[in-house]
Amino acid sequence: MRISRLLMAALAMLVLCSNADARKKECGIVAHRGFWNCEEAGYAKNSIAALRCAQEAGFWGSEFDVNMTSDGVLLVYHDSDVEGKKIEKHPYAEFKDFKIKNGETIPTIDEFLEQGKKYPETMLVYELKPHSCAEVEDRFVRLCMEKLKEHGLLDPQRVMFISFSLHICEVLAKELPEFTVQFLGSGKSPDELAKRGINGVDYNHAVYSLHKKWYRQARNHKMSINAWTVNKEAEMKRMFKLGVDYLTTDYPLTARTLLEQTGYTEIR
């Protein structure tokens, strides 16, 4: 009887390992701030050209950052200020003529989503930047949802959300429970996030080594798992081996090549 139980336990372990190996053999590539790191995009992060290049290259997703001006215009721009002017504290008129690296003006969310909807197969990884207080963030989230709806993109198959703001993640999880919402910060474990209704994590790649149990916690909660910003080949391989669902990188072509070389499947 004891031998039979040991045999059954061993078989169960083999099945678990087999399932884990199958799960770990695929990964989606997210172009960080678009596929900006190429001549075609003019090396301009968060540009419409960078989004288009990511779409044309067929990466699983393209990430971009959004801030809100004082008069409620949503800008696709990473930093909270432009040449020392806090975006949240100034109207759009003070930013509309500012040129980014490839000569484009800072895209409004309307301009950006017009390009975004041209390629339905490319996931738009929508990062909502933290703002000054919960009241402003509530307004920000509402405007983001309204704009997506206007462009026919309020669809969990087209858009997923990420944010360093725990409040923003909680609001999105409550208002849009069918969407993937990933927390970007490192101060909350998957167990804690799950209690708040948040269904995804997008930790810096180093966090998975610092908190070794967090990956398994996320899997136990059936969370979507991403890693940022993974630019070195050794780090990419480590994330592939760990089994993250998606890998966010400034070098998506390198990630694609490594996936091929290591026998992993690129999710598209």
C-alpha cells in the first residue's frame, strides 16, 4: 500500500512538472514604449511611429505611458513633466508644440488610439501614470475609459492596464473586472493584490529574485505575469525559464531571437 501511494505521488509530481514545462515554453514580447529602438521610429519612445513599428513587427504587445493635463487632455508621454512643467498642473496648450526625438509632437491619446486600432492583433499595454491624489486619479481613470470607448477599444482583447498607482489599479479592477490589470510596483505581494481584486503583476525582473515566493503566489491566484524592463540577454533567459507570460523590453528583436534559440514559442 505504501509503495502504491509513493508511486501515485511520484506520478502526480511528474504531471505537475510536465504541465509546468509546457507552460514555461512560451512568452509574449511587449515592446517597451513601442518599438522605438529602430531607425523607422526615429528612436522616439512613446511615438506613434514606435507603436506602428511594434505593430508591423508583430510583437504581442506595445506599451505606452499616459499623463493628464490640467484641462483633461491625455498625453502619451512617460515623464510627469515636460521641460520642467508638470503636465498635471498645466493646460494642453503649453505642450502641444513640443517635439519629441523623431519630430512628432507629443501624441494625444486620440491620435495614439487611431493608430492603435489599425492592428487588432497587437495588445495595447496602457500604463496610467500616478497623479497627485486619489481625486485626480479617479478623474484620470474615467477619462481613459471614455477615450477607449470612443475609439471602440474598451475591449479586454485589445487593451490591458498597468500602473504604479495602487489606487488606479484598484479602481480599474473594480470598474473593469473583465480586463487584465497589472500592478507595477514592488511593495505589494500577489497575495495582497489579489485581496484588492487586482488580477495581474508586472514586477521589475529583479523582484522575482528578491521575493522568490511571489511568482508561485501569482500563479496560485491565476494572475497574468509580466516583467519589466528586461534588456540584458541573461535577464531575458532567466525570465523565460521562470515562466513569465510576457516580457517587456527595449530590445524586442533580441528577445525574439533568444526565444527562437532556446526553443521557446513567441506568443503573438
